[in-house]
Amino acid sequence: MNTIREAALHLLQMLDLPKGSANVLPITDGRRQFIRLLVDPKQLRRVERIPSTVDGYSVEIEERQRASPLLG
């Protein structure tokens, strides 16, 4: 069995997305371990069919928020 970090990297490799359009976060919150997939809003439709688990870990998909500079 892969570690959660290995599973997160495996998920990222499985995705057919442009470089930089998705991030994976392996999360352990004390009760469970899961992978959060943060996806650029323009690419959300392309990840609708990914499996709900990868290497035994649940996958949660979230739209990645756009960063905006703070001007002062």
C-alpha cells in the first residue's frame, strides 16, 4: 500500500491537465486521511470523472481560488 503522499502524487500523474492547473494536498486530520485536489476553475469539467478513491485514499475535489495581489 502506498503512503498518502505517494497516492497524492499518483493522482496528480493520472490527471491529464495543463501543468500548474491542479494541486494535491495529502491531509491527515487525526480521524482520517484523504487527498484534496485543488483545481483551476477552467479545468473543473476535466476532473469530473476521476475516481473517488486513489490507492485506498478518498479524494475531495475543490475549486482553487484565484490569487489576487494586495495593493497598499
